[in-house]
Amino acid sequence: MSLTSDEIERYKRHLVLREVGGQGQQKLKAARVLLVGAGGLGSPLAVYLAAAGVGTLGLVDDDVVSLSNLQRQILHDTPHVGVPKVESGREAIARLNPHVNVQTHPVRLDAVNALDIMSGYDIVCDGSDNFATRYLVSDACFLAKKTLVFGAVGPFDGYVTTFKPHQPAPGGKPYPTYRCLFPEAPPPGTVANCSEVGVLGAIVGVIGTLQAVEVLKEITGAGETLAGRLLIYDALGSRFESVKIAWDPSNPLSGEHPTITDLSIHAGGGEAVACGT
């Protein structure tokens, strides 16, 4: 996929990077990335992936912009309060980079539509803020053999990793899935969300930007994948840590004897929505 003269000028800081160059930029132009959630994490993801020249971005979110979003959801602005987030995001991306094709999905992500929506994309980014959606997205990506770049935040901390269990890790075993990291969701009500405990706005910027970096690496092949490792950010302590994640052979999704073979386990799950942090 060739670059126009305008694109060559726009992306010239990428083109001089040995790890990206012309071939890498063409891969970015051909790539199709789905963002689950157009909120806190989806905002920096959308901005940096669009600026980098990812050819097609999909936005899944059934929410509208509210005034309380604007403390952290930088994809949106005051004039767009009350507007569907996918439309606000589409307009913002168009202003930033008209070369990017934005596909909007103003729906709840559920067991019925998840695989169909994901089928049109190469990589999925999870920017949701509840466990039901995270398990749904991870299970769907495994079944669809899609690479998943995952991010989550707390009030002053955040987590990033890449899941691609459809590919073998060094040594021949599969890469882990979300269920290897968290076998079961915590009981309802035991983990508060950001609307209850708050979140420092810039935290989602850090984590969403790190997710964007990992997406760009996966597309271009630059550097070392984050698959098999969890990157942890502690803002109050100004620290980053990385811990290994191992494949769990008893995992009901990707283990030696899987019992989850479709998304029926998520049917009727009213909490599974594509909402942003």
C-alpha cells in the first residue's frame, strides 16, 4: 500500500526510524484496529494511532459524552457533551488525520455481536472499565485469533499487556490469555470503578499511550512484544514494574482441556458494555 506525497510529509519522523521506515508505515496504513471503548483509555489510543497513520480505526461505544468525562477523555470536548462518543471521536480523528478511515459501532458489545464486529479488524484494544466486558473481549479475541492489547487503570496506577494466545511463545507453549492472569472475576461489588473512587485524569493518558505503543509495535514488528508480561505503573511511587505471565494449562478457554468454546457463557450478561474508563 503506497504512500501519497502528503503522507510522506506527514509521517517523515516515522520514515527515518530504522524500526519503522517506509515498509512499516505502509503496514500501519493497511492495518485495521478496533478500540473497545472511546473513553479514557480509548482517547489516547485513538489520537496516537490516528496520528501514526493506522489506516482504519473502529470505535465501539454506546455511551454519550458527559461533562464528567472531560477531566480525562481527551478525544472529546465541551461542545460535544451529549453527542455519542463514537461520533465525537470520529470528528476528532478526522480533524487530526483525514487519511484515517473511522468505522463507528454505537452499540453494546455482547455475545451476539462481538465476533462479527471483530472480524473486520486485525488487532483489538480493550479500553473498557468492567470485568464482564474484559472477559468477553478476551474470550472473543481468542476464538477469533485476534491480538488483544489490554489496559486497565486504578486511581493512581495502571496495567498494560498484550494477549496473543493464538501464537506460540518462545519454548513452544501458547502465550497466556486474560483468564490465565485472572481466572475468575471478583465478586460483584468488591472492586469499585472509577466513578466510585475516582481516577487521576493523566493516568489514563499514560496507560492508553502505552497501549498505543504496543499496537504500533505489533503492526510494524518493532521491538519485543509485551505478550507474556504485565507492565505495571505506580504513579504515586513513580515506578514501572514488569512481571511475567505464564500460560495456565487448566485455563477453561485456552488450556489443555478447554470448556469455553463459544461466547454462550456471556449470553445475557447485561454488564458487558463497551464503555470507556
